[in-house]
Amino acid sequence: MSGTFANRLSLSDPQRAHAVLTPSAGGAYSVSVRAPRDTGLSAVDFCRRFATGGGRALAAGIDRLEAERLDGFLDEFGSAWPG
């Protein structure tokens, strides 16, 4: 469901990056990331910064983002795609 929602966000505003975080077991999150079109950093390259990240150039994700990594994720996401 979060991937579908992330896709809709991306289609509605393709020049922006989008991340949908869904709480999962043990206080962690699953994350769906959509990269903006015509950008230097792909969604998969961003998500591979995290242990369980992977995917494709425009649509990728992180299977398990530990709660203590959330602030770091948000900082990196904002730095990767400002605006």
C-alpha cells in the first residue's frame, strides 16, 4: 500500500522526492522512496545507503529502518533532494 501511495505522490509532483514511512514491528519503519525525475541521485542509490535498501532508479525502498536511524534518514533525504 505504501508503494502505491508513493507512486501517486510521485505522479502528482514528479519534480520532488517522496518518502512514505510505515511503522513496522519492533519500532522500525519500512520506507518507500521515489526520486524526482531528472536528478543526479537515483532512489536506489539513496536507499542502498541503508542496510536493507534496494530497488530501482526512480522507485526504491528500505525494508527495515530502525527507529534510532529515523533522524539520520530524514537529514540524508533532505540533503539528497532539497526542497
